Amino acid sequence: MAWTRTYEEPEPQRVNRWLAQSGVCSRREAEALIGEGLVYIDGERVEDAGRKIQPGQTLTLTDKAEGRLEGFTAVLHKPTGVVSGQPEPGYTPAVRLLTRGRLVGESVTIPDVQMSLPPLGRLDLDSHGLLILSNDGVLAKAVIGPQSELDKEYVVRVAGRIDEPTLARLRHGLELDGRQLRPAKVTVVEGQILRFVLNEGRNRQIRRMCELVGLRVMDLLRVRIGPLDLGDLPEGKWRVLSVAEREAIIAASQGR
């Protein structure tokens, strides 16, 4: 079924700008769809890339246009006790939190059980914070692809003695699974709270790093993936990734 939505803003707006603000596609992609004759307003094909949609008018993208659009991407503040991907019996997968009632802001799409949205970089069951769920292949490559240069930031509360030799080992000198870890940025926020910035994502990496130096992780919160911050998104809530955020992540993954 073709994507259809009625424009309800009080003032006219360029079609490409409205589609971008709605998280449907970028302005450039909207202009390309218009150029191919795949966008309609009240049943009339849009011919001009500068066309404005008026309040009360209905915009329709053809099925072919929908096929050209990027996948759907959600930004979730994952709580503890929720698994990132495929769950074992008795656990809730993160994708089930993507309901209308938990949405912050607007979304033209509310995921259902038919939509596949794998996590782009997992958080384990006992960790919480920023989680990206997406079926956008380009974005997935940017976040978790082998050539990605994105770093990830965590705020971690630990139990145990924190001193300079311990910090030095965490920053450089540890091995996991027989492989040397990349250097990490580890700083003391205050008291028993540390900040980790990593350029890799080995399985339960921070917890295992801490165990190697005699520390025990009490709480682990992911606050950033590349240029994307968790911000003030409440725990258990989600929002749609904006076009600008998507473009920033892709650029950062390429070192730009």
C-alpha cells in the first residue's frame, strides 16, 4: 500500500522539507522521487521540486517510491532486564518496546511484529542506555561494519580499588580471548564512576576488562554512539532517528 499522509501544519511547506522533517527521507531523496514522478498531492502528480503542500492536502508516495526509501531506525533507551536482539524464553526483546505509547516525538511508522529491526551494537541484559534498532543497511555498515571508525561512550559504576596502575591497564595492555584490545579512553568521573570510550565492541568487553583488573561492574550505561547522544531520552522510551543524525553517523564512521 502506498504511503499516505495528510498535511496538518498551519502554514504551507515545501514537500521535500516536510518529508525530511517527518523522518521519511532526506530532502535530496524527496527531490529525486519528485523528479521520477512518484509523489502525488490530492491525486495530482507533483512536477515541481519546489512545490509546497497546503494545510489539509494529502500527500501520497507510490509503492515504487517506498521501495526507494531507507529503512526504519529507532533510537531506544534500553532498560536493564531487556535483551537487545533475539531473546531466550522469559526475556523481552528491545524491539517490543517500540510502541506508540513509549514514543517520544512523532513517527510515521510504529513497528509491528512483521518488521525486522536488529540492534546495531548490542547492550547486554544487565546494561542500559543508547540502543539503535534499524533495518537500514547503510546505517548498519556505518555503526557495526568492520571499517567503521565510530567510538562508543559508557558511564560505568564499579566496585573495587581505582588507582593509576589500574587505569593504565584498562587504557592499554589487556587481552581478551587471546587478542590484544585496542587502546581505550578511561577516566574517573567521580568516586567509583568511570567513563569508557571504546573503538571496538567485543562481547561484554567493559565487564570483562574490569574483571581483569579486580573491579566489578555495578552499573553500565551507554550514553553515546559516534555523534549520536542518548541525551535526555527517558529510560524505556524511543524516538525516530532523524535524517541529519543518520547523515552525521555515516560521515563520522568514515572519519569525516
